[in-house]
Amino acid sequence: MNCGYKEKVLLYFYGELPERESGAVKSHLGACASCAGDLAVLKGLTARFESFSPEAPRLSARGLADAAREPGFWETALTGLRRAAAAGAFTAAFLLVFQLLGAHKGAQAVWGSDIDSNLDTIEYGIYSLEDDMLYSSSADFEDKYNRLETQKEEIADKTT
Amino acid sequence: MSASDAELVKAFKEGDPGALDELISRYKGPLYAYLLRLARDRDAADDLLQEVFVKVIKKLGAYGEEDKFSAWLYTVAHHAVMDHFRAGARRREDSLYAADGDARPLADTLASREPSPEDAFASAESAGALEAAFARLSPEQREVFLLRHYSELSFREIADILKVPIGTVLARMSRALAKMRQELGEGMQ
């Protein structure tokens, strides 16, 4: 039921109702059980709130001020981006200098030299060895062995 | 005569850490009660209390001397609690008091009570029922009561904090009262 006084009862209880309207609300409270019930609940709640005083944790102004100075998420993210940008710029500058030095010395950079070619040869040799080990079968070995035995026998025949 | 909030803020900005201590001691108690009753979790309330003051310190540059410090403080607190709820932090369905054994089963309380509006909540027993009914309100409904009581701000200032018209604040409180009266029994109708 809305008697039209509900909001006024709230304002009255919390002392926000103009004095000239308080009399009408007081009279209404005597006649309206619903509003009187609201007032009783408000009084009861307020009494509960006033009797509730939990002990708050100790706070140090200095500690809080220090915590306030610590970077937040966005500051941390921006710092990370700045560092990444700086690292990228450094790498680009390093490569540029490296490239310029190579050009100055007439393409004497590592990838254009004998060192690179020899490294390629060694790398290919390793690759071939690995390939042999992977794909050679026992039949291959037997065949090689038999051929060696035949050669040995031929040499023995010639010597006798 | 004690310094005003604005004077303390100004002193802290000028390098006086004691001014901040004074502000904290001035507001810590009611602010903590508001946070604890709203979050209904002591660990969360502890964290929120610290978070609110840290945010306040961080934003002190934006605080104008013409602003009401308590309204500003509770605006920060309101946003911190809403963030806490949004983050889906642990929320207990039973109230702080129910966990402490302060609340009794509603049926028992109603059976033993024949209240008149004047002394409806005079006994500890009915006070427990009232706490239980309050705990069952939505956070939005609880908050208007808590803000009005602990912050001592006007309904208009609370409406500004919640960014709703003042009529919405009053209607929210009125509906919450009706809901509590319904839970507490027909004797309250």
C-alpha cells in the first residue's frame, strides 16, 4: 500500500523534512500502520548500526602514501611498452650500424665470406652423416661386407 | 578547534603526513563499518578500506577545497565496493551476524514476538531477525541504508554518489523497508 507518505517518513526520520511538513507526517504516523512499521524498522536498524563498531585494521598514513606511489596497472603496462620500444630501437640501431660497417668494408660481412661457405660445407656433411645413419639398412651393410669378402678372396687367390 | 577536512587535505598536499593520519582516524571507523556490512566479508573489507584510502591519496590532486571530503571519500568507496562485487569476489549468503551466531531462525523469532511499532526491535531476539532481514536485501538496497547512516550524507548527496535521482534512492529504501517488514511478519504491516 502506498499512502503517499513513504518518502516523507524517510526524510522525517533522517531529519531532512522541512519543519513545516513534520506535523503532517507525525499525524499520519499515528493513523498509518504501514508507515509506523517503516519507522519502527528504521529505528531498529539505526540502533543495530550504532551498536556495531568493528575494529578497523591499523592503517599507517606513511604506508598508504607509499602504496599510492606504487605504479598501477596502466603505469606498469606503459613502462613495459616504453622498455619494449627502447629495446626495439636499440636493436634497429645495432643492425643499422652493423650493415653500414659491412658495406664500408666491401661486403666483408660474415655471411659473404669464406667462413660462411666453410660452415655451410660442414653443416652439409653433418646432415649427410645423419641421413646415412637414418636411412642405411642392415642389407646395405651385408652387401658391403660381402663385396669386401669377395675382394679379400680374390686377393688371396692371386697370392697363392 | 579542530581543522576542517579541506584544511587537512591542504596540509597533507603541502607535505604534512600527520594531516593524513588525522583524516584516516576521522573516517576509518564508519567507513570500515559501511564496507564490512556491505561486503559481508572481513578480509574483503580490510582490503577495500586500504584500497579506498590509497585511491583517495592518488586522486587528491583532483580534490577541490570546495568539495565535501566525506562525499568524495564515499564516492571512491562506493566504486571500490561495486568493483569488488563485479569481480565476483567471495560473497557469503549468510550475514556477518548469522555467521557469528547472533541471528536466530526467523520462525522462532516471529513465534515469540508480539511487537508494537514502538518496541518492535527492543529485544535482542527481534534484533537478530532484523539483521537477518537486512542481510537478505540486495547490495543496492543495503547500500542506501548504510550510506545514509555511516556517511551522514543527505539523500541528495547519496543520489549524486550513486548517480541516480533522489527519488530512486528514496524508492529503493522504501521498497527495502516493505520487504523487511514482510519478512518480519504481518505485525509490521
